[in-house]
Amino acid sequence: MDVADALRHARAYDLEQPRYAGAPVFPAHEPGVLLTLHRRHERDAPEARTGASALLVMAEHSGTHIDALCHQAYEGRLHGGVEVTARVQTSTGFTALGIDTVPPLLARGVLLDVARGNGVDRLPPGHAVSAEELERAAAGLEIGRGDVVLVRLGSGGLWADRPAYEAAGGMSADASRWLAARRPLAVGADNLAWDVVGEPDPELGSLPGHTILIVQEGIHIIESLYLEELALDDVREFAFVCLPLKLRGGTGSPVRPIALV
């Protein structure tokens, strides 16, 4: 089968959530997304052809997005021990580990459906996913170095209900460590911030998974994924494609990931 035939017979699962003003967003990244028309189609235009376009204002970490390695620091250092200095962190972005240094992600993807593994459609609000739950969800799958591992809590279907979506749980520190030990290229989940928001770890403080994965291990995190269709069709392995924007010095990027089956 040639490339054209393979693509014609493949199904593409869209893993991005819709973007609009008022969509769920982590408090530090308000206002999220704002889109306003600055050119409009007008009936009294000087010619028959008219054009319309919009001004887009968007936080890097709003909607479905990927974190650059400069997004997190611990004790003043980024991944690889890079010290956060005025040379590295500038008013116009980072000169090291910015999102512009992240190549297109093309890898084997694996879905760990923790909700289904727990016998429910959706995990309860605030649930902290444990390493044992990931182990159970991964039964029958081998997670290899360089894979992209997506974790489903079942909260993706709540996107239109902002309070409910923002109340969803996330990964415990031991879950992030379990994943880090398998050396994935990236991880992602269908929740707001990967970790459980508002539940600090005794050792690492708030958002411990961000410290473990990004700072310590150099593993990217993708947040606010839509995984419902993959789960509905019981797709556990797929080709994962994700293209971060080349925002020079950016700490993250909006993305529209797809799973090809």
C-alpha cells in the first residue's frame, strides 16, 4: 500500500478542544482566547469583493496546548540545569528551551483510559490518578521510549461546562514518576493542568508533575485534550501527530493534535 492509499484508508481523530472566549482556562492564563473582527464584509464597499479578518489574542497555555521546557523551573533552574537569568528569560521570551526549539511531534501514541479501567465513564472531581491506576490502564500495552502517552480521565466531554471541567482531577506525583520512568517523548491528558490543581505535593509543592516531567526529565506535557472518540472506538494505539507553532521564545503553543488509525 502506498502513502496515498494508506492516508485514504486512515481515520484521523481530532484531539483539540474548541477555542472561544469563556472556555475553561487555568487562572494564571486568563483571559484565554479573545477573537474580534477588525475587518468586516460591508455592503457599501468600493468593490464587489470584500474581505474579513480578525484580531486573535490568546494565552499560550489556553485550550489544547503543549508546554515548552522553559515553562517550568525549580529552584531557579530549567531542565538540564539551565539557570534562569536575564539573558535566558527576557521580556520577549526565552533564549533557551523555547517552544520554537520543539520539532513536530510524530510518534507512536498510546491511550491509557483510566476512567474505563476504574469501571466509570468519568473520574470524580479532584481524583488523583495513581501509578497503580496507570499500570492497570496499560494492561496489554507496551510503552516504549519516545512514545506519546495520553491519559483519559473522561473530563473531555465536560468542556462546555466550565466549572465542571475545571473541577476535574489529574495526575498524582507517583503517576508522573511512573510515566517518566518509561521515557516518553510527551504525555497529555483531558484535564486543565495535568496535575490535580490545588493539591500540592509534600516534597515538590504545587503541580509536582510539571517539575518531574518538564524540569527533571525534559518531557513535554499536552493539556486539555479531547479523547472521547478514541475511547468510544476503543483505540489504544495510533500514530500521533502534533505541530507546535514556532513562537520564538514562547513557553508553550496552542496545538491541534491528531491520532491516525
